[in-house]
Amino acid sequence: MCQACEMAEMEQRWEMINIISTGKLPDGHSADDLRAMGLPLPGELYRETQADGTVLIRQRSPAEIAALNNKSFECDSPK
């Protein structure tokens, strides 16, 4: 693969990671597509804003992901 193609592929992956970090699936892609590309699913990444305004994209640990998936449902509507 030429360098221009490699750079384009890296840019596309970065854009997808940026979208995933907001909790959304990239348009035209499914969870299976992301796994096949070796990318995380929405909810496995989160954004962290630093004091200087820098936004970091971090990946949750497997334990954090398991804890989020096992969280029990609680209705928050007023009775």
C-alpha cells in the first residue's frame, strides 16, 4: 500500500474512533463491522476534557465495560 493510501486509511480510522467516542455507531457500519476492523464499540471509549481544553479519548477497561453491561435497570420517572 502506498503512503498516501496508508494515511487515508489512518485518517478514516481516526474519524471512526472520534464518532465512536461520542457513543454513536459510524453511519453505514454495524457493531460486527467495527469488530472486524479491530475497533471498539460505542460505550467502550469515552472522552475526557483536560483543564487546558484538550480532549482525550480513552478506552474503558474490560472490567469497566462488564460493570456497565451488568448495571441493573432503574426507572427514574416520577410516580
